[in-house]
Amino acid sequence: MNIYEQTNTALLIVYPYNDFMSEGGSLYAATKETADAVGFYENMRTLIPAVREAGIQVFIVPHHRSRADDFEKWRHATPFQLQTKKMMSFAVDTWGGEWHPEFGPKPGDIIVHEHWAQNGFANTDLDEQLKQHGVQKIILVGFIANSCVESTARYGMELGYHVTLVKDATAAFNPEGMTAASVNAPMFAHAILTTNELLAGLPQPDLALKS
């Protein structure tokens, strides 16, 4: 029996920017080792089309796009926020801040408001959008495993969503980050799956079309 129904499930793609997911992006090289180790790009190319074909709603969960005046007069900007500003990662009106052509939004996807740090629910419309679409189960893929994916997943659990992490469709800045994500995941995720395991739980396309 399938455990993911198109009527109450959503795929959350976290940070599908060129700076992360396209060769030449400012953070692509920093995540490449862990991405290659789990087959991230191959799995994303398999998983995302299958989810769409199954009729499951896709949500894009974006980080704030950098601007030159970010964090001015902020009291508590983090070192990572300041480093992101220095690098101008995902900057407005730049190639790095544009969507990855394969993994970014397609017609019919829902693009959530940008968030400032790690949690896709914090100061955004993600919770409202999910509820309005009848979503009870969220599947998370993207970057970074032990920060933004984890933070969003943790808070999703706190809000009452069934949380699935696809462990070979996320990556981190180093192997230690992947280990941390793996160790922490059972504390908040209801399911921790490989791409193949997730695909086995999706509705069949012919059934999705009839629903």
C-alpha cells in the first residue's frame, strides 16, 4: 500500500538555486563531495519527475536572496549570514540567485516566501500554504542536510506534519554535516528513506491521474 497520497502530500525542495546546484555556483564546490557521495544529482533527476508524475504538489522553499544592504544595523546576525552576504550567494538579479533549470519551480509549483536563516517556516507562508492545500505529509530534499533541511523538518514535526527525509537527495558542506544530519534525523522525522524507497511509496501515475 502506498503511504503517500497526492491529496495530502507535498514535496519540499529546499534552495534549488544555481549557486548551490549548478556547476560554477558559489556553493557548488563546497557541497560537491557529499552530493557525489550519495548520488544527489542523479537521485534528484529521478525523484522530482516521479513526484510530479504521481500528482503530488511541489513546494519551493527558498533562502533570502542576498542584497548589498542585508543585515545593516542587525543586532544578532550570525557569522554564516554575514559570510553569505560577503559572498553574495543567491544574490538578487544574478545567475546564482536564479532557479536551477531542472530542480527549480515548474508551472503549478508553489514558491514559498523567502526566509532569512535556516527554517523554511520562520516568518514565511509555508505553514499556511501547506494547510490551505490540505497537506499533512511533507517530503524534504535539497540543501543543507544538517541546517536548512533539518531546521525546516524539525519545525514541521512540531507543527504536526508527518515528516519524510530523503537521505540520498540532500547534501552538506562536509561529511561531518551529513553524519550530524543522520544522527539527528530519528528525533524528528517519521520516515528516513532512500530515493528508491520513496519511489516505492508513491502513487502509481495512472492512479494519480484518476484521482
